[in-house]
Amino acid sequence: MKPRFLLATLSLSFCLCLPVPGNGQAPHEPGLRAGAALANITPKLGVPLDGTISQNGPAMDVHDELHARCLVLDDGSTRLAFAVVDSTVISREVIDQAKRLVETRLGIPPSHVCISATHTHSSPRAMVGLSDEASHREYLDFLAIRIADGIQVAANQLESAAMGWSSFEEPRFVHNRRWFVTEDAPRKNPFGAEGESVVMNPGRNGLVKPAGPVDTEVYLLSVRGPAGAPRCVLSAYGLHYVGGIPRGTISADYYGVYAAHLGELLQAGRQDPAFVGIMANGTSGDINANDYSQPAEKAPAFERMEMVGRSLAKKAAKTLDTLTHQEQITLAAAATELELAVRKPDEKRLAWAREMQAPKNQTKTLSRGQVYARETLCLADYPDTVRIPIQVFRLGDLAIAQIPCEVFAETGLAIKERSPFRDTFTIELANGYYGYLPARRHFDLGGYETWPARSSFLEEQAEPKIVEAILELMHQLSLKEENKAAAQ
């Protein structure tokens, strides 16, 4: 099974706008401008919701609409764009297509556009080659166009703005889901090996201690328009998703609840122009909302995502009340690509996969072994190496790192600790999807996030290489700003 890529026959129906010079902006007086917009990306019912591992079936209902939530910033010489998309994951091919449309329409180069997935699990997995169904392929085309539409509409809304940023702590909803367990706890991986030290989502028995830290910080980037009217808040929190959503139901999860409720709190009845709330996923590859050290609690469908989203929005609104905004903010971007090896199966693993794989005419749900046999055969057809995009934006003294993986909390904390900027946060699942990114030590511990599959395939040294690349880009941007200040 070879990984397939977006067909060249993408049906692109859009209004062509001639690009403007520079980094995508027409000349204007120095000073910050900003625009924000929503683009509805809700799929048709029937589109598959399956992932590389999960078997969810088709979309059968819509609880709340999915959106690409977009923000464009312009300081007079540089323009940056964000699109935070209510999607589980998005292949780089889809994102690159959206970026090409943005560059054609607005002149903003791909390195200045951050497109990320929230990781709601109640949405299509926007992965190229994941499904042969026509509805899946059509949705990928549709998604690329709608993301570009949202960024274009946000650019159309550009107006004088002021910006500020801050953060608050919220430890209640972030818990490491990887636990060391006792020797008598079940620890068999899908390939039949026994004795891994760590188990993901282990239940309540046989627990020893979590296998990593959590990041309790919720970051807020606030944009206000003329007369101080709230226009947009771009937030980031390291919470994987909340769930509690019936199978087959479309929902933006707590990310959508947060965005809507924050708008209600900040708008205070104002409708024009509309406020855009955004919650991006921070570094949450090993984090969820379940505290396994405490008894399990049952809740009705949608209740927990509502509680988490509303609680975060209330704290955010209170923090924003005390925030100072600035009208003169310098923007910059830096980007690179890393070539990383793929953890491809050896002959022994391939022989196991061929024996374990499901018959072609099987209609029942695949067993865990059959799922990983399929994944093993998929990885065998992957290239030996892949090139992944790494980006950093600078907004004054704030750096925003962007990594196209599901990043563990300890990695996000390390980036913040080593950053040369006063303030730093990371957006994961940004500009592509390349699976989990465990730190090297986790491969010795085992657990779901380390098992070779399309959900986890980068080399074991990928995490330190990516961290060093992020820090190098940050130092480039920091030095550029220091040289600019010295010249003045």
C-alpha cells in the first residue's frame, strides 16, 4: 500500500487576486493592522471519520459546525497568517495546497503562514491516502480551499489594531496519560511483545507514576481594533482533546466551546465586526483530561467539553481584563526543513504483518493486531526519509514555534526554557502531520505513542533534532531584532 498524494486534478474554484509586493501586503503607514475571520469547513454527512488506528465509521450527525479560525497580522513590512482548523490532523499536501492559494491570492509566502489542526477527534482525519472513498478525497480538496478562503477574508478585514499577550495557569484539565505500571499489569504491545514499562490510558489499577510532566500554561494573544474593541484572541493549551462525543457525530470539541464562549464574554452584545476566538493545540501528545489517579467519573455526552471550554474562557476573559496592548509590534518569520529517517519495518516484522493482515473480503472491525499489520505494510512503502517543515514566528518579544507532530509536554516545556525570547509557546500539528514526537527515552519505555505506524514513524532522534532546529530559528530571529535595534 503506497502512500498517495493529492491529485493534480484539484478542482480549485476561487476568485484570483493578484499578489502584492513583499510579504503579501500593500504599503501602508507603520503600525499594526489585523483582521480575523471564520471559514466553515463542516463536511457532508457520510464522510469517513476513521484514522490510521481508530475505526470510527462515517459522519452521521453534526453537534456543532467545524471552522478554520483565521488571523492575519501586518506591521507595515511583514504579514503573518494563522489558520487553526477544527480537524484531527491535516497532511502536509493539503496544507501546502492551501498555502499555494494564499500566496497566489495575497502574496503571503508559505513560511509566513501557520496552518494547524486542533486535534478534535470528532472530525475527518484530513490525511492523503487514508481512504479510497470519493467523499474523503473531495473533502481534502474542499478543506484546502476553505482554509485559504478564511485567510483571504481575514486579510480583507485588516484594520488598525493593538496587540498584547499573557498567560494563566490551569492544571485541572491536563494529566499525563502515559503511566509506569506494575509488573502484573497488562503490558503487551500489538506486535505480541511483553513487558513494556509504560502504558497509555492504563485505567486505575497497577499504577506507579506518570511517565512525564504536563504544561499547565494557557497562552493568550489578544488583538483589539479601533477604540479597543476585541477582534481576536489566539490561545494555546496543551490538552489533547476532551471527547465524550457520540460516535459518528461531528464536533469541534472544547476548542469550539472555548472560542464561542470567549466571544460571548468579550463581545458584550456587539456584533459588528464579529469577534474570532481561537484555541490552538499546544504540546499535548502525551496529555489528556483524565486523571487516572482518581476514580473515574461519568458525564452525559458533550458535558465535559462544555465544562472545560467554558472554564478556560472565563479565566481567559479575566486575564485579558488586565492586559496592556501595543500598537507598534514588529513581526518576523523563519522556516526550515529537516530531513528525518523513517522507522521502517524489518523482514521479521513484515513477515508477522503478512501473516496477521486481514483478508481482503473481511467486513468486521479489524483487531488491534490486524490494524498494526496494515500499518506495518503501509510503512514498508514509505520513503526512507521525509522532509518536514519547521517554522517560528516572532511578534515583538513573543516567539511562536510550529511543529508538524503530536509533541509531548516535556518537549514544549524544554523549548520554552531554552528560548531566547521573553515569552514562547508552541503550536503542534502545524503545517503538516508526521505522527507522534516522543523524546528519545520514551522508545525504551514503550507505549502506544512509540509503536511504529503512520501515527508514529519518525526516527528515534527526531525530537532532539526538531528542538535544535526550532531554537536555531529563534536565535536567528532574535539576532535579527538585536541588529535592527543596534542600527537604529
